Amino acid sequence: MPDATDQEIENALGCASAVEEIAVYDVGQGAANGLISGKEVVCYFDFGGGAAPNTFTFPTKLANFCQCNSPPIILSHWDHDHWSSEGRDTRVHTQTWIVPRQVSNNVKRAPHHSSLIKAIQAAGGSILVWPSGTEHQTNRSA
């Protein structure tokens, strides 16, 4: 997959320009955080939870995630416990995922990473690979 352009990243994150709160979800062993504006999630930073041998750590009381306005998902890295809740709430397959480049030098993508990518593409979602050489993104419209 080619790198996204800075403009594609900026467009995807436009709805997250006025973050008022950050929600840290109890997802067991893993990570899922919501950036909140107007009492709705406008972006997720990781969308994980207990995975593989740690599946039991995912709380039974968390029934679903807010998908108001189909917020984009930023993936900090490709460890399964940072995106495994996509299997619990497959609506996120239609959303925009901003991801780091997975393949570099001798590091190869695992089969379950390819399954996630295919599920997103099949559902009409999009995957933006963070641009090489771009260390951070600044909201230029603020």
C-alpha cells in the first residue's frame, strides 16, 4: 500500500479538530481510546481489547462502541490487542483507518493483519498508511 498524502490524513482527521475530552475504555489487556467532541467519539486511537490468550480480560459489560458519524481509527501499532475489537464491532470495517507502515526490512505482516485489511477493503472502508517522513500532523485549520 502506498503512503497516504498529508492532505488525505488531514481530511480524515478534520472531524477531530475540536476534541473536548478523551475517553479511555476498559477493554482488558489492550488499548482503545476515544477522542470526544459534542459528547460523541470523533476519532478512536486504537480499537483493541483482550485478544488471543488474553481474550478473557475483555469486560462483558462493554456491549458496543459509539459509531456516531463513523469516526476514523488511528492505529498506534499492529499488535492485535490494539485493534482486536474490530471483530466485536465490525461496523468499523466501513471506516477510515490511519495505520503505521507494517512491512519494513525483515518484518512481515502476519495473516491476521491481512485479514483485517481485506475486511476493511471489502466493506468499503479505507486504509491510510501514515506518510514516511511525516513525524506529526498539525491541524492547520485551527
